[in-house]
Amino acid sequence: MRGGLDESAVRDRARSYFEGVSPCHDFQHVRRVVATAKRLADETEAGAHGPARDVDRDVLVAAGWLHDVGRGREDRGEIDCHAEWGASEARRVLRDLAGGDDPAVGVDDAFLDAVAHCVHAHRFSNDVEPRSLEAELLCDADNLDATGAVGVARVFAYAGEHGRTLYDPDLPPSEDDSAAGETSFNHFHEKILRLEERMYTDAGRALATDRHAFVEEYLDRFEREARGEDA
């Protein structure tokens, strides 16, 4: 990794930000996102789903480990946007790990700018569009962790934490005009089932298609069971 940075050092520093953070966005989420980002990078460079493209692994991996360092602060109401704050914090962390502000021993501004942009752009709900392949790959990896089997588990973990209703037959998704869905079932329709169309990369779309199909099948069975019908 550039500037003498070691991936394990970046990972360990990132881990220090996640004490007491919700399991929906804890350090295990970060580990999954990094693993998925590396997989997407492999497939992108190999041209597995489209034209082969080069990926700056140093930027992608550093941003992956650091993309949610502000999540705990946002959850506690200390900042408004964990992605915006995290972009600035990522710069500080990488400079510190690389030896400070001396460009002779540290990391250059171009690298820090690239990582910060990935962190700032990764959030689903903000208006910052990814301007680099690495930012697109991180967005896809982060969104992929919200769908498929893991995504299902995260939605219901959030419901348990916040006392949300799982399903209300009197409030179908078509009649729920809330931004995120009043129930967990409706949230799948408001957000999770839209993730497939939010993918930026060919590799992301290929993986999202499979995970999307799993969620659709799961929700079909969930609704039938919730209504007391035969599975």
C-alpha cells in the first residue's frame, strides 16, 4: 500500500471506531464490505462481466476499511453525515499511519483525495455521485451487504434494535408513503429491492442479480406465512 501504509494497520485503526456500534453497521459489516470490494475488483480486472479495467487496490482497500468510521458518531447524534465526516477523518488517519504530513515519508494528496472521495460517495442516501472506478466499487460492495441473506438479517436486526413492526397486513408497500417504509417488510420494497438498479459496475450488477432474486423469494414466502397461508 502506498506511502509505506500496511493494510493491517489501516484495518486495526478502523476497528477502533466501532466500539458499541449497532450490529447493522459494526466492524463485521466493514470486513464484509472489504471482502466484497476485493472480489468485485478481481472480477473487474479479469473482465469477468464486461471490459477489463484496472483498479487502484490501494485506494479501494484503504477506503473500504475506513468508509464507516463515522457511523458511531452519527448514531450518537454527534455529526450529521458519517460519510462526509469520515472522508475528512480518513485523510487524518492515513496521514498519521504514514508518518505525518511530510510528503517525503507520507502519502501524497492525490491518494488522500481518492480515498476521501470514495468514503464520501459511498452512502446510499447522499447526493455525492462516485467519480472513480474505486468509488463505484465501494458503493456496490456497501450496497451488496444490504441485500441477499446478510441484508435480510440486517433489516431484522435493525427492527429488533428500534422496536419496529416486522409486517402489517393493513399497510401494504403500495400504501406506505414513508421514505424508508413503516415496517421491515415495507422497507425491503422501499430500499432493498431497489439496490440492484443502483449498481455502478458490471461485477456489482452480476452479484446483485443473484442476491436480489434471493430477497424476492424470501419476501414471497414471508408474506404467505405471515398471512397464515401454506408455504
